[in-house]
Amino acid sequence: MIEVEALTKQYGSFTAVRNLSFSVKSGEVLGLVGPNGAGKTSTLRCLAGIIPATAGKVRIAGHDLSVDPVAAKRALAFFPDEPRLFEYLTVRQHLTFVARIYGVADYEARAAPLLEELELSEKADVLPGELSRGMKQKLVIACGLLHSPSVMFFDEPLTGLDPLGIRRMKDSIVRRAREGAAVVLSSHLLHLLQEVCTNVLILKKGDKVADGTLADVAAQFSNGEANVSLEEVFIRATGGSES
Amino acid sequence: MAGALLYLRLTSLRNLVVHRLGRLRQPKYLLGAAFAVAYFYYFVFRRISAARNVVSLSGQDTRTAGMLAAGAICALLCLIAVLRVAYAWIWPPEKPGLAFSEPEIAFLFPAPITRKALIHYRLLSAQFGILFSAIVITVVFNRSGFLGGHRALHAVGWWIVLSTIDLHLNGTNLTLGRLRETSSHFLLWRVAVVTAIVLYAVAVYLSVAGPVEGYMSGRGARGLDQLSALLNESTAVYWITLPFRIVLGPYLATGYRDFAVAIGPALLVLALHYYWVSGSQTRFEEGSIVIAARRAALKGAAQRGESLKLGRKPKALPGPFPLPPRGLPELAFLWKNLLSLRSSLFSRRALGIVLGVGIWAYFGLKPLMLAHRMSGGNDGLGFLVLIFCGIIAAYTLILGPQIARQDLRNDLPNADLLKTYPMQGWRLALGELLAPTAILTVVLWVAILAAAAAFDSEGNLAWLTSSVRATLVACVALAAPIVCMIQLIVPNTVMVLLPAWYQASRTRGGGVEMFGQRLMFGIVQLLFALLVIVPAAGAAALVFVASTYYVHNVGADAVIATGSALLIFAGEAAVGLWFLGERFERFDLSSESR
């Protein structure tokens, strides 16, 4: 579903991501972790086609992102950490707009259960200005899920959600992965990743430090200890500092 | 305590100046500053020098004209001041508050400072802005060419006017706030205030109505100078306008002696206002926090490139047209951006502007229309309307793209989201530009139709039959949308190419260099308009001339010429959209801040 080969992203002379390769198959949830400035957001933005990669190849659902970006983007959804919405469009109008962009013919039938699931039904006709941050985040999620993407990128998806919202979000991610979606999830909440992810990729200063299933990565940094937490793995893998 | 507060203000001011000077090391600010300095030199300071020369040549006529101008300014200022003061008394805010910044609130409100000291600090802070404004107004609206007198005296006059108004508005705010909190008869107080204001307005009307009516009907004063003299001699007018005359006295003084006479009473009024405000015991903290939060939100919105709204919540509206889920995705952007436009159109401010323009047009154009009717249409009104329409069209093409921003520029904060949409860049750019194109096109069409209706050439141009005129109007109207779109591509491309410049130029941040940057954008827009229109217009002219040899029909010639111009415009628009889309696909706002 997601294939990344030698991805490199540079900003001038600064290299944010260096020669990164990995793949995420259907049904897998990859946790992207790393200290601040490790290149997680740059990686996600390159994978979602928001910014062009300096070098390397990204394939989304079989489509090369640089060759056929429209087909690749039709298969993906990106959920940013900061909910950005159109201030004059109501919740329902956001969904109408997104449906037209993605050509979702039966969007009304899809929107109703989505709004219900995300507890937005009662807010369907209000503007984003009247929504709490958590509600805005939910609206972004509803818009992203409307076209049933097979590939999903989440950048700090739980920011601003209440405990119940966090629980539902985790369940939703797991359910969509079980239904066949490939998910990449970037978060500093390591306990969340441990609960949700099947795989983990650790970045540090733009380089891949570790990549594999949770068990494989844990084994790599466990030094023979049993039941090492992801938090401990993360600290050992990154040396416990940003530098 | 006053020393500490003064230190804070002066140190902040010094750091601001150092910061502004320091950023001149960046070419964009240096260039902007150079532009602004050149502009001020050529359009402001040279005019002042010219005005100074007039002083030496001024005779009785100039002096009379100067007196009239000063009288008109005085009347206008009085009117504005009365309206502002009346507004403050009639509609006080829910909670009384003073204009502090959020850091000032964070540091000063919990500090061991009395409420009175905070009021002093606020008044002192306002003085920096007032002094600056007084100097700028004196320089820009220099009137020494008419009445003589030293410019410094005028600056002092402006300072007294602005300071008194500032103190009065703060005093009103705090007094009414105090009454709201402590008096059970607040409603009665408000009724009394409104009654007093209405009575004052009636008294003003009664005292000036007679002379003005006589002047309008031709039975009273023959000229404006006579009317002004009549009003000045009226005892009723004198007493009614006395408070304003006292405050305006130093500004209106024509020499040192007049100034010396006027300054005493004016300072007394100022001191009374100061005593009134500084002695207030009103709890202004909560209101101040609300004001500071609102100001910070406005500033933040401007810096993020979002629209500015003051105390106004956007209203949910139905879509401008039904948007089926299948079809051209570009139309979804038109739908979305028209929706945001409708929300802005229904704002109170927009309605106020429309109402104001309507009233002005009615009263301003009524005498012209009457004269036009009586003259049988030979008074040149048609020509005037034509000129007016030409100006509207030129402004729409040059300034319109800076005002109609329902496109990529308004969606800059959503750039990441837009880029995940499964659309090619040029199609996304096209979709985003549709709404402002439609807006500007409608304005242009109205101007074209009005010009066509007003341009009466009967008897002068035999070839300009009504069918030819209709064809010409249709040709120009057909070209309007594509020209508007090309003009809109310019600022959007500037934003994508130079987002840091663009963002800086649209925030309200001050500094002469920012002014210069905005000026440069305007000039770029103007040059680009010429660059786009000249080749197409040239080609159209050539085709028209060539066509007249073969076709011998003005209407058909115009259609052929328009077709050639449209081809060039279409090519320009296609290249522009492709380039804009290409750049937007590669656009990364986050890299700009690195």
C-alpha cells in the first residue's frame, strides 16, 4: 500500500529526512516516532504529497506520487495535528465540498454514520468558529474519511481530544486498519502507539534508527531484557536526547 | 512607579526603533523603505515646500479661502467629534475597559500597582501614539499655506484635540461602567443622556437651519464666506459650539497671539478631563482583558493571513448554488469562496458602506440629474458618467485584485489541506480564482453597461448605431472575465513565490518599509496590467484595421478584433494558471520560516 524508497527531503542545506525506505502493507499501522526535529512531519508531508521530496520514490496504493499524484492522492487521507477548516463552511458544507473534490457520489449516505460516529450530528449546521478544538479535529477526520481512503496519515491525531475521544479515535484507527487500510501514525504518545501500532519506525535527525514490528524493534534494543516498553526502546534508540 | 512605567514604554520604543533599523539589512525591507522615503519626499514633503511658497504670495483672496477651508475643517471635526462622543455615551461597552496589551495585563495587573497608577500608565501610553499622530497630521494636512502661523503650534493644537478626545472617551467608558455597576437607576441615566444628546442636536439644527436655508434658497447669504460669517456671529451657535471651539482654539489660532489666548482654556478643559478620568474608581480590569484578547486575536488573524473581524461572529448560510457530488471540482472552490463572500457581504460594516454610498450618491447626484433633465441632455453629464465608469473599471482592474481575496490568498492557512486534494495544480488554481473573477467581472459589467447607456453620440458618430454599440459592449464584456482572471493570477503568484513578503505586506504591522512594500505590490500590479493588456490590445487594433479593408462592417470588425484579443488573453491566462499551479504544488510555507 505504501512503499517508500530512499526518500530524502532537504530545505536548502538542511537535510530533514535522509535516504528513508520502508513499506506499510494493508492492515498495518506504522508508528512514526522520534524526538523533536527528527523529520517525522517532513516525512508525513512528503508521503501525503504536500511537499515534494528532494529525492526518492513514494508509491501510494500502487501509484507513484511524483508521476501520478492525482491518482495517489485519491487513495490517501492526511490528518494534520492542527485542524485547519474553512471558517465560512458549516460542518455539513465541509463534507459537501470534500465530496465534490473527491467525487463521492453517495456522500450523504456515508456522511450520516460518520457524523454519528464522531458525535458531530448535532453540530452539522454550525460553523467551525463555534466548535471546540476537539470537535474541529473530529470534523477534519470526518472529511478525511468521507472518500474511504485506503491509506491514512495521522500527524499527532489525539491532540485536543478528550479521554473518550482518544479512546474512540484509537478504536477507529484499529478498525480501519482491520478493514484493510494502511495507516501511518506520528505521535509522541508512546503508550498510544504501543496499543495501536503493529509496526514502528524510529527516526533521529532524519535517519532511520529502527524499523519493524513492535516485537522486533523491542528485541533490537532490549539488551536481553524481557517486556521492555516502547518508551524504554525509544530512549535507548534515540540516546535519550534530540541531538 | 511612574518611572518604571516610563522605562517600559521608552525601552520598548527604543527596541522597536532598533529592530526596525536592524531589519533594514534585509533587502526586502531596505527596498521597501527606499520606496516609501521616495514616495513621501515626492508626494508629501515637496507639497509642503510648495505650500510654504504660497504663504509669501498670499493675498486677501487666499486668506479668505483659507478661513473658509479652516471653517469647513472645524465644522467637519466638530461633527465627527460630536458623533463619536455621542456614540460613546449612547452605546457604552458591556464592561468598562482600557486598552492594555496582553503582556501589559499579564505583568501589570498582578503587580502591586494601584488602579490609579494603571490609569496613569494607560494615559501615558496613549500619549506616544497621540504625539505621533499629531505630528503626522500636521505634516500631511499642512494648512500654514492659508492661515500662516508656525507648524509647531498646529501640532500642539492637534495634540490638544486628540488628547481631549482620548480622555473624554475613556472617561465616558469608565463613568458609564461605574454607573452600570453601582447605580440601580442606570437605565434612567442612559435615558437622560440620550435625551440630552437629542436636545443638543435639535438646538444645533435650530440655530443653523435659518442661515443655511436662506443660503440654499438664495434669499440669505450670497457666498459661503457670508454664510460662515453669519454663523460665526450667531450667539446661539457660539454658545452651542463653545466646548468644541475651546478645544479647537489652539489649532485654529492664526498666530502666536491668538495661540496664547486660546491655549489656556484648552489646557483647562484637558486638565479637567484628566482629573475626571484619573479619579475614576471603576473596576476596568475585566473589560480590559476582553479588549486585549480581542486585539491579540485580530493581530494573530492578520499574521496568519486570515480575515479580520472585530466582535463579529460569522453566520452560517446556505450554499450559493446546489453542489452535486459529481462534476468539475473547480466549481466546488467557486461554491466555497462565494459562500465566504456572502458571509462578508452581509456584515454590518458592508451594509453600512453600501448605505453610505447610496445616500451620498442620492444627495450628490440629485442636483446633477435635475440640471441634466432641464438642459435637455446637453450638459456633459453623459461624459461625466463615462469618465466615472472608466475610473471604476480602472480601479477594478488594478486595485480590485488586491481587495477581492476569495482565492488562494485567503486559503493560505489551508495550503497543506488543499495540496492533498486529488487535483492538478492548475485546476486547483483555476478553481480558487473563479470567485474573485466573478466578483470583479460583475463590477466591470456594471461599469460597461452604465458607460454604454450614458454615452450618447447621436448625430456625432454616424457609424455608432445602436446595434454597433451593443456589439462593442458585448465584445468588451466578453473580454472582462479573462482580463480579471489574469490580473488575479498576479497577486496569487506573488504570494506563492514570495510568501514571506506577501504575509508581511498584508498584516497591519507598521513601519515605513512595510508601507513601501505595499506600494511596490501596487506598482507591480499596475505594470503587469499594462504588460498583459498592451499586446492583446495592440493585436486587436491591428486586426481591426486589417479587417476594415475586407469586411466594411464595424460590428463584424470589432468581433474579429475581440476574437484575436481573446486568443492572446486566453494564452496568457493558460500560461499564468499553469505557472501558478506548478508553483503551488511545490509551495511549502514551512520552509519559508527556516
